Amino acid sequence: MANRSQQKKLQAMGCTVQVHDDHVTTYWPMHSLNIYGVNITEAISQMEAAQALKEEYPEATFHHSPDNLRMVNVEHQGMFLSDSYRTPHELLTAFKEGAQFTHRFDLSALMPGEQDPEQITQHPDQTSPMTVGPEAFEDRINGIPINGGIAHKEGIASADCPYDSEENYEEFERWNREWDEAADAEEEEKPSGSVVKDKYRAKYAEMGHPSHCGDWLADILNNLVKAGEHTDMERCKAIYEMNGVDMSKYKTSGNGWQGRYRMTGRNKLAKLLFDREVLLAPGMNGETEQYPVPAEWKAAQRFVKAG
């Protein structure tokens, strides 16, 4: 369910939210509009973008992709804002950059990269026809942008990386690097007066006030293991070990191992903390520090609670 701050935001937006097993739906009764997201944070963000478009064009109509309800196109006086289905956030960005309702669009047309059903053949190892889902999109996998920076801007948490750290290391590392860079850039854009010294920033996150509610883990880990431009890998390893993250089979030598190790561990840690109340970390004097896991961070995750 939505946490208190999310409930207040939804109330101010005049919207309701419903959480499903694999997606979240926000509903705007005023315009009978449903907008979908991979988690509550993203669903709210996408609805905000949809509302901004409706504010500009109150008579505009939203059409959802029949293959991926998270994607939409917007129609006004018979013309469309895009030549393909996109997220509301992407459409709003395009509009702000000068896009207009100048496109003709066939609502029954195939999605970009989608196979014609009549041309789909049998997979050699299967007895049923192959199906084409959201992963067929040129720039998304299961609705998640393949660019980590775009995912961050859309409110998608780092734990929702669409790449498997064990099967696709290079893409996993690239996506997380892009996500981290976007998060860092957002921090740098904030007024200098909001910068807090490193030793206190983790405490600030501990109190449940991270810079992004869905990104608390990435934020607090950066505060705990970052030393200038470098990552204290020994401290990083210690945090993973203290919290029961098994990283024994991952390489700790060769080029680029640090990034893969840190990102893979972070995602494994996220799944564990979803069912726990505190994050453990070594203190400055050898003691064990405990950082409460914010309820709002848990509410933004897509994990299923154990038991």
C-alpha cells in the first residue's frame, strides 16, 4: 500500500491507487483515466506527467497499448503526439521539447519491434507459439527503460534493473552506472545549502528522509562506502557480509570487478532488506551500526514479502 506521503500526494492529485502482483494502477476519476507503473513511486510519477499533459490539452484522449498498458499515446482532434506508444513521462518530455499533435497513428498497428502474429513461428524447443511481450520494444525490457538514467528520471528504483547480474554483467553494470550518474546529477543540482557532511548524511537517511523515497538504499550505501570519487570496497564487502549477502562466487579481481560486485550486492541486499527492519553496517570504531529500513522504501519495491 501507499505510505503516508504517497497517500497525501495522491489526495492532492485527486487520484486513487491500486497495487497488483505485477503492477500498480493510479486512477484519476475526474477524467476516468488509468495510468500504470511498475511500482507505486513510478505509477504516481507517470500520472503526474499525464495530468500535466491534460492541463495543456484538456480535451486530449489517452490510448493505452494493448500489449503493454504502461505505454500510451495521446490524441487531440484526430492527431497524435507521437508515432508510437510511450510512457506519459516520455510524451511530456517530448512535448516540452517541442513535439506537437502532428502524427497520424494507427491504434491497431504493431508496436516498435513487435512481430506480426501471422509470421510468428514455432520455437524449436516449445510446442506452443512464441509470444512477443514488452521486451520486444527497442528501448525497454518488461516496461523498464534499458537506459538507467531514464529509469531514474521516471522514478524507477535501482533494484528494478531489467538485466540479470549473473547472465548479463556488462548490461547490468552499464544500466546501474547510468542510474547512479543520474542520481548523482540530481543531487548536484540541489542548492548547495542542502548538502550535509558525509558523517551525518547516513543519519539523515536513517531518519526516513532520503533524497528519493524509492532510492533510500542506493543513497545510504553511497554515504557509507563512498570516499570522494572512490568506493571503499572493504567496507562494501563488510556491509554485504554483515547483512547475509552471499558474494562468494563473484570475482574480486580483473578489470571492472568493483562495479559489478557493488551493483550485484546492492540488488541482492535490497531483496533481503525488504523483509527486515534494519540495515547493518560497521561503525567507525568497530561497533555495529543499525539503520532502520524506511517503510516508504519498502512500499516502492516490487518484491514479494516472504512467508
